[in-house]
Amino acid sequence: MVEACWAPFIWNDNLKTGCKAICFYTVALSIVLMTFIVFNMAGGDSTQLYNPLFEADIRYSMQVVGGLMLFYFCCLIISSGLLVWGLHVMIRGLLLPWMSLFGTGILFQLIFGLWLLGGYYIYIDCVLYALIIWCWMSYNIYCWMVVQSQYKILAVLQSPNIELLWP
């Protein structure tokens, strides 16, 4: 369990404040990636190996996969709002959508890095791309662990204290 949080450029000894910073990071990152996806879907340059839409066809598969990614990031933004609201009203169930969606993103980063290494192993720069993606993934795992620690704290605070009155 994490007791303090190093969120993007901020050191917090309070997990609640760290989770709010992580929500800001999630929303900002989602907006940037949504802009990049819309650029690719509109016919922008998607010829870089590290681009998740690298081998997508501009007419069909990029539109479908890009639409799914846009839907995912919209859901991630909504779940970030639910996370902040859940921290405000201390309902741990509102932290679960963010944890599951962000965990899915972490899993995608792992699989995408493996796909880069397996599919394009003859290009040495793919190893660098995979390592950068995995470094970013490790930071995202840390952010997920911070929110999970706050979830566990809320679970302890919300656990009923049953007192047996009859011997």
C-alpha cells in the first residue's frame, strides 16, 4: 500500500490530493491522445512505428479503431470525474470505473510494447519505443497503485464496526 503520492510534478503526502492530481493527469492525457487520434483519422501522418494506428487503413479500420479509442478516452474522462466525486463524498465504488478503465490502458501498453517487439524485431529502434512505452506504463501502474491505496483506505473507513452486545 502506498502512503504518499508522487503525482506529475507534485509530491503529496496526502493520497486524496495525489488522486486528484492523477485525475487531472488522466483528463489532460486523454484530451491530448484524443486530439492525436482525430488527427490520424482525418488523414494525418500515421506512419510512425510507435503509433497505435500504424497499420490501420485510413478508410475503414482506422475509423473503427479510432472511434473505439475515442470512446475509451471519453469514458476515462467521465470515470476521472467519478473518481474525484467519489473522493469528495467518500464512496469507494466510484473509484472502480477509473481503476478498471485505467487498468485496461495499462494492459494495452504492455501488449502494444510486446507487439512492437514481436512484429518489428528487425528494427532496433522498436526496442527503444517499447522501452519508452513500458517506462510510461510503469508510471501508470504507480498511479493506479495510488488510487488503489486510497480505495483500500476508504474500505477500512467504511467497514462496519460490529459490537457484540450479547455474550
